[in-house]
Amino acid sequence: MAGSNTVRILDGNTFVVSEETGDIEATPTEPTGLFSIDTRYLSKWVLTVDGERLNALSYDDVQYYEARFFLVPGVATHYVDAKMSIIRERVVGGSFRETLTVMNHDEKAVDLEIRVDAGADFADLFQVKDEILNKKGELYAEAEPDRLRLGYRRGNFKRETVVSANQPAHYDNRGLAWTVHLEPNEQWDVTIEVETFAIGPGGRDLRMGLRAHGTERLALQHDLQEWIDRAPKVNSEHGRIAATYRRCLVDLAALRFSPLSLGGQALPAAGLPWFMTMFGRDSILTCLQVLPFAPEMSRTTLRILGALQGTRFDDFREEDPGRILHEMRYGETAAFEEQPHSPSYGSVDATPLFVVLLDEYERWSGDVALVKELERECRAALKWIDDYADLIGNGYIWYERRNTETGLENQCWKDSWDSVSYADGSLPPFPRASCEVQGYAYDAKMRAARLARKFWGDPAYADQLEREAAELKARFNRDWWVAEGGFYALALDPEGRQCDVLSSNIGHLLWSGIVDDERAPQIAAHLVGPRLWSGWGVRTLAEGEVRYNPIGYHNGTIWPFDNSFVAWGLRRYGFAEEAATVANGILEAATYFDGRLPEAFGGYQRELTKFPVEYPTACTPQAWSTGAPLLLIRTMLGLEPHEGHLAVDPRLPVGMGRIEVLDIPGRWGRVDAFARGRLDLHNLAG
């Protein structure tokens, strides 16, 4: 994939990944280019002066939607003698605009040939990800007097890129060019517009959330400032927490995604570059993380996921009545059913988590109207847990893909092929039941019981749900407990055999409340013990397990999102010191990434590496990594809605200093929370 030397700007589902010079020369297998709604609209975008490529002095990704590149011709030895410089300013706001400023620093006039080569392969993002670019339609390029039109058509599926400029240019099928005369100390400017079109049946433009050309920057600046102004203010004595919080707010703004059906309302896209779309699990968990800071995201997410809830049986999409979607895509492969994401329903955790989010959102917001509006969808989700998810008939949620061609094998959050194993390293047969999903089901039933009793006027249903939850908890604590290890198994196989490995999933069990109280101390000890705890965070799989690998995707790396829910779970069971330890490790790691936590980083012991080692292909920014510091702030301050009020019970890591969160929104209006960490007396004495 594109390396760390790439420059990325984005606005929701539209993003640009380029070289440090601003050039784009995509291969079929690299996510570089201009992408929108899962399609690459520019795969080539190369600036030359007199036929010569340019070199970067520096670049600045000014805002998430804007970048500026400072360029000169020649090689490094010529930099100090450069007689000309070029500033390349780029903004993406649903579409794409670039301004070139060419400055002549010479004592004499110059004549220049300035050219931008442009090309589009219209690759589907899935084709790039799977390293298979097999276009079945027709690519075309048409040079007109005032624009270049690049296009792709396959039946009713049509995508176009239109390139134009505000200065007269020569257009050909490969790009556009200008002949420029510059006197000494004179400069020349041109603005290039790149419009993207997704044309559906009847010629309808399917683009989502685009802003008018020429106003993107102002609109985005205003929107970002409004977003930041609405959010609570976080101040911290040492500065790093406040700086990380600010970065998270900006990245959340960048990741906001507005599906066509929502009329401008936004939910979080999962992450750049591969997941700039709606995911059931990722969107729900991100909303849970950011509820105290951006509650409006939860309302939008719940409504759109409810509207797209499964209604029928469809093996290709793995749809069932009541099931919440896993992933929605808009590209060519989804349109022609070459993969199932239109949408696909191949996850088993999004459905119970939908119920969890609805209840948590009401606790914070007091939005009773939404709880009543989504009663039918909530009941359907609970029915799915009982009637369609229990593939074995023993009261647990199981998964086995029905789409054997393109469906996911593992349909829990650790969805890589080897993420579920026995202690000897071998992989279990299907169907499988992952432990944390049973916790989510327990939590969903307990929370839905509250909703049924308080808002739906159905106390009998509430009693039934509480009874079922109690039975599930007792059964789970019997079947999943690994007595010799003192922890819960990662999963069960269809014969009931335990996948008896120690994993971070046990922290999610604490968060759900399914753990028996007398066993919670052992779970807490494991989470901050030497096998799972690296010093930076909790590993996905414990050191010493056969499949443990500190840079294995789900087998030893540290996921910030995972750790945020681990900390929340520890706090739920009263392990405030352990929760603070986890929070401190992740927040300290964030400083090494300039406040932008990646999807995952290496599970190496902190003493060994001295800094967190980024996973080589981690998505960044990613929504649930962006939300992790916000949930950790909530956890450290002990912020919990309680009977219409906000309870605050802070427990900060030693030496963290004072933190304040101002204007926390909720059913109580807006309130402030303050906390101060204890001094590190050992360091003071030393």
C-alpha cells in the first residue's frame, strides 16, 4: 500500500493520496490517487515544467482537506541556486481543486512549458485492495477545447472525471498544458478543477455531499470550526491530552460520511484508505466512544443502520431479517455483484451492538423519540439473536459464512483468517462462537429490558429479556471458563471445545457485564499482566501463545480501539487503577503518532522498542482509533449518565496532572468535569 511518505487529504468518502511532490502515479495495486465513492477518479496527476519533474522542498497538510507543496526543478545539489519555485495548493471537498503558483526568481525573463499529465483507470477500491485490476467495461478520453473528459462505462454503470482550468490551456487525451512567459520576479497562477461524476440509470448523478466549486475551502473551514465549537473543550496540565483530543476532533470531522439518503447528516466512515464507507460494527463502536463529545453521530448512525436492517434471507449478502449490515460499498464490483457489499451483512456483532448503542445514546441524550421510533428495529435485532444467530441451538451467537466465494470467514471484529485458534495453534472448524459477541448479546438484552419497561410499555417483554440474559450469563460462565488458565476462552467450536488462548477479548467481556463478579479480579490481572500488557497497551493475543506475533494483525498487535473498551470494562467492574494504566499507555503512545493513533501498532515490550512500532499497513486515520482517546478520557474521569445527571468519578494515572472537560452535552444541558492525578512521589524523591 502507499507508504508513510505519502500525503493524504480527505473529506468523508473522497480522498487523495499522493507523493510528497503532489504527483500521483498509481499502480493497479496501490491506493494512491483521487478516490470517491469507492472508485479511483485520478490514477495519474503529474506536474512538469519544460518536461522536467519537480522536487519537493517541503509539504504541509494544512488541514485534513487541504495540502500545500513547495517545489523546485532540478536535483538536490541545485536547490540553493533554484531560479524558480512552484507552490502547489490542493483542496478536496467532495471533489478536487488545485492551484499552481509559478514564481520566477531569475534576473531575466523565462518562457516555460507547464504541463499536467492526467489519467484515470477508474479502479474499484476492492480491485486495488485485492491487487486485481480487471476492467470489463470501456475506458475513454476526450479532449475538448476547454476541458478533458476521462470516462469509463459498463452497461448502466458510468464514471467520469472532467478536468478544466481558469486559464486557457491546450488539452489533449493525456492532460493539459500552458506556455507561460514570466518577467523577472513575476508569478503566474492557474486553478485546475477536477469534477467527478458517478452516473447511474437515467443519467442521475450519484455523488454524495459535494460542495459547489470555488467554495470548498471556505465551506470546509466554516464547517470544521462549527464542529469544534460544538464539542466540549478539553484542557490538560501537560498539554498532550488536549493536543491529542484536538487531533481526534479534526480527524473525526474528516471521517464524517454523508450517505445520499441522509440529506447531509453524517456518520463516521471506518478509515483511510480501505474503509472510507459505512461499517455497522465500526460506526457503532465509534459512536459509543465519542458519545460525550459528538452525540449527534449516534442518532444518525442508528437511523441509517435501522433503515438498512435486513428484511429477507440472502446467502450472497448473508442477510437475515433483523440483522444489521456489516459494510456498504458503491463501486463497480458491488454494482455488478462481484462482491456482496451492497450492503453485506456478514458480521455477528453489529446487531447486538445496535441495541447497546440505542440504549447508551438515550441515557446520555434523553432522546425518547428515537427509542420509540426504532422499537421495531430493536425488537427485530433481538429476534435475530435468538432465531437466526444460534446456528447450533444452544443459546449462543455463532457464525459460518454462507457466501463461500467472497464472504468473510471470521465475522467477529478479529476478522483475519487466523485470528481464532486453539492453544496448539490449529484453527477450529465452523461454525464458531466468539466470546465477546456473547457478552454483547447479554448487554443488549439487559439494555433492551430497560427500554421495554421504561419506554415501550411492555414490562412482560422486559422480564423475559432479563431472564434470558441471566440464563445466558450462567451458561457462558460455565462453558467459556478456562479453569487452568483463569480466563475465558476466545471462542468455542461446534463441539463445544474451547479455543483456550488468552486474548484481549476478555476485556470486552468486562465491558458487557457478563463476567461473574468473583472472576473479574483474575481477568483484570491478566489484562495488565506481563503476557497481555506491553507497557503501551493490551495485546490482541498474549505473549507465549503459539500464534503470538507482535506484528500479527490480530495475533499480538495493540489496537487502540480495543484498549479503550478494555479500559471501560475494567472501570465497570471497579478496577480504576488498571483502567488508568491502560489509558495512560495508549495516550502516551498517541504522542509518538502526533496524536493520530493508527489502526494498530506492534505488541513489542515497551522496554525493548522505547517507542510504539506502527503496524506496516495500518489504516490512518481510522474512526475507532480516533475515538479511542475520547473514550479513555471518559473512562479516566468516570463520566457516566445516572438518572438524568452526569456522574463524575475521576481516577487519573499517577503524574498526569489536572484535566478538565468543559461543556459536556447531554440530557442535563452542558456541564463541566475536573480531575487531578496524584503526584508521582517516587520521581519527586528521586
